[in-house]
Amino acid sequence: MRWALLGEVVFAAMTTGIGAVVLFALGVRGWSDHADARKAGGANVLGLGTAVISFTLCVAMVGVGIWVIVAK
């Protein structure tokens, strides 16, 4: 068994999994902050920007994952 390669796979999976969850949570938080500001009559550009960037990176992560699977 090649333990070093297994360790790399486990590390990559954990990093990607945690990163995806954090990015999605930041997107939801930004969207929520923007929605709360809109209800109060204002706008939270930072919240909206955070949401757009976070969700875009989440979609990119899924796209890269599919591309890696299909390429093999």
C-alpha cells in the first residue's frame, strides 16, 4: 500500500470539502446580510459581493471536480 499517496488523497479531500463548506457558508451569510440591508431600505454591496464571489467559486470547484473525473 502506498501510504503517502493515500495521505495526499485524504488531505486533498478534507481541504476541498472544508473549503467548499466555508465558501458556501460565506455566500449564504453575505446574501443574508444583503437581504437584511435591503429590508432596512439600504444595500450591502460587500455582502452581495461576498455572496457572488463565494457562490462563483463553489460552482468553479464543482466544475473542476467534474472535469477531473471526466478527464480520467
